[in-house]
Amino acid sequence: MSTKDVFCPVEVTLDAIAGRWKVLIIHQLLEGTKRFNQLQRELGGITHRTLTKQLRELEGWGLIARKDYREIPPRVEYRLSALGQSLEGVLLAMHAWGESYGQKAFPKKGQEP
């Protein structure tokens, strides 16, 4: 049996939210529905191309829903799907772990452990 035949639910979760921006996008959408430019402003530092790519990947996983109003000028809104909202507990647990252990286990460069 090859390692690819092994199913790991944790790996599936990590695959769905992996990357620098996905967790931050989900965090922003936990606050409610947002438009593309609003997300880009609130995330600060993400390029138009990267945000588009990350939103498409999250949509592909079924974590967010995209609503295109087919208007001029274009109006598109993003919100978490029920599946995406179900990640809130996971993200809160990761946040709590990071606050409790993150700095001790992974000090920033130049700091002593």
C-alpha cells in the first residue's frame, strides 16, 4: 500500500485552508458578506491576482459562495457557505493554540526560545 492510499482527515482540512491568505480570507468572511475590493483592503498586502486565485480555490472546496449581480459596474459578493462556517471552531482552536504555545515553541528570529 502506498502512502497515497492512506486517508487522513487532518490533511484534508489542511489542504482546504493551506496557504498564507486562505485562513485570513475565511476570518474576514466570518464577519459577514464582503465585496472583492473590501476584502482586498482589509487583508492589506494581497494582490488582485492572488486574492482572485485564493477565492476561486476556496469556492472550489465549497467553503465560500460567490454571488455575481451581473451589474455595471460589476458587483460580486463573497460569503462563507455552511461548510466554510463550520471551520470557525477549527480556526478558534488554532488561534488559542497559537496564543498559548506559538511564541514558546516557535520564537521569532533573533529571540531566544
